[in-house]
Amino acid sequence: MQGKPPVGMPALGLGPEDGHKPEHRPYHHPAAGWGAAKSVSRVLAREGELVDGPRAIFRMNHEGRGFDCPGCAWPDDTKGLHLDICENGIKHVTWEMTRKRVGREFFAAHSVSELMEWSDFALEDQGRLTEPMVYDPDSDRYIPIGWQSAFDLIGDTLRGLQSPHEAAFYTSGRLGNEPTFLYQLMAREFGTNNLPDCSNMCHEASGRALTASLGTGKGTVDLKDWESADALFIMGVNAASNAPRMLTALAEAHGRGTQIVHVNPLVEAAATRTIVPHDFTDMALFHSTRTSTLNIQPRIGGDMALLRGMAKALLDQAGHDPKAIDREFIQRHTSGFEEYQKACEATPWEELEHQSGLTRAQILKAAQVYSESDRT
């Protein structure tokens, strides 16, 4: 489909609402394990990929002879781990293999105004496009356009710009490395590096905050750091949904005696226990491994108050424990520490409890885990 709808296309709303209220129910089974295997089997059967699906599964994330999972950005194992995959990744790959197709008949039967009332799932569940389409304001429908006409339309539009920098070449995170390389090369040859992608949409705010506070817009933790850590604080993520392959690292960390603290308003499956699918012995024996040693449940948006409370506790401890604060690191690599210390001291515990939704004892427990760890 053409990227930006022409003038006359209906205004894009916030999406359909089905009127249902959010709901949740207790889940007492381990994350991943046989539950994930059952779910994957249903997906493979529904998509009719009982042969090619398993073939793809046994190649995904395998060094040298495989391909990178198009799902999350969890780093690949460097020790030759086999079946380093997850339920979400398998669903993703299987969908890329779908046999469902969306042809011109579908768009002739449904106007764009009608399709805007469909859910994202319902739209994508129709299948893959079979030819280029262009929006026709008169009929309020997408209509077929030949490849040459599509290229001519794009070329005429780009040549009509006063400057190459008036164009932005947006990409999806589902685009593979090879086509992404060619796409950015075309944009740079055209004369601009305006190459936003979906990560800009997701991480622009966090990147700016990280740059201001740490000096880099990206994470500074490597998977190797996890392997030698005494304590892991998992904040703002449900591993079972957002990065399921993290469950392997959490299970291994628990086996080493690492303290694992999940900070989440809801205690989710990934913050309890797991059966890692590529551990065939555990799968056969239904043996689960814990993925948490402490669950902290702040109110939504209460993370900053929790962290300030932990800092306040450590600063109080520093009065009688010289190891509570790494003074050498602070002097070498930070600025503004005195102002931050004053801010922590000036914030009363009552305010921290109110903002975080936690008790002082809970905050102190998290601070104790941090204080007793040399590598966090």
C-alpha cells in the first residue's frame, strides 16, 4: 500500500473499541513450558505449517546456519545454544509463512472507512498483500496499481520535493536486515538520512532521558553482565510477553544464587517460575525453576519514588557503612551528586510511600538487595 494517504482519505482515529473492560485471572502454571508448546502447536495447525513451521523453528537463532528471529531484540546466545526460541517468536515466524492472501476482491468489497473500524488483529488476519495498491478518494477504496505505475508515483513525488530532507523513509521493525540495508542505502543516495523506524517511536523519550542521565541513548548492560551479576532488577517489562527468551537467563541466574527483583504493579507469570523448553529433562519431569526472589508491586508510575526511596536508604546507611556508596565511582563518573543527595534527604518517607504505593519496609527490602550486591 502507498505509505501516506492522499488528501481526502478519512481521518485516522484511535482505533475501534469493543466495549469490553480489561480483565485478568490468576495463572498458576510456570511460564513457557508445556503451556507454550501447546499454544505453538495450535498456531502451527491453524496456519497449516506442520512441516515447514518446525523446520523454521529448528533454524531460528542458530548461529551460522539459521536466521535471526524477527520478534524481540533479545541478544543471541554466544555458546551455541539450540532451540533458543520462544512462543512469541514462533508465532511471528509462522505468520510470515501464512498462506492467507488479500487480493483486489477484498478491497473492492470493503471501503477504507469500514476497515478503520476493524481491529488490528482482524486486519492482519486477512493475510498478505498480493500486489501494490493505491488509495482512490472517489471510491474510498484501495485499488490495484501496476508496479511500474507505483514506482513512477514514488519517483514523481520524490523528484517534486524542494529538498531530499523533506522526505522521511520510515521502516518497520519487522523488516529484515538485508532489505533494511538496501532501503537506507537508497535513502542516502537520494540525499537524506531521515530514516526513522519504529524504535524511534518507542524509544525517543527514553533515549533522550538516558543521554541526559547516563551519556548514552542505549542500554549499557550486556548479556554477559547478567551472567556475573549478584542481583537483577527487572523493571517495566513482563518477560513472558515482551522478551520471553529472558526466562532462560532468569532461570540460569536463579540457579547461580542471583537475587532477582521484579518491579511490576502485577505479579505476572514470568515473575514466578518457568520451564525452559530447550531443557528437555525439566520438560519431561515438569520441573520448574523460580525466576524471582522478590516481587515489588508499586502503583502505576511509582517507580521513581521507589528508586528515590532506595537511594535515600543507601545514603542513610552510608553514615555507618562506607561500602554503601561507591564514592570513587561517583567522583570519577558522575556530576550533581550533592544536589541529588539533598533531594533524597529532603523527601520524607511518607511522601515516598504515598507516591510509590509501597510501605517503607518494602522499599528498604529492595534497597537491602541492592546494598548486599557487588554486581547489579
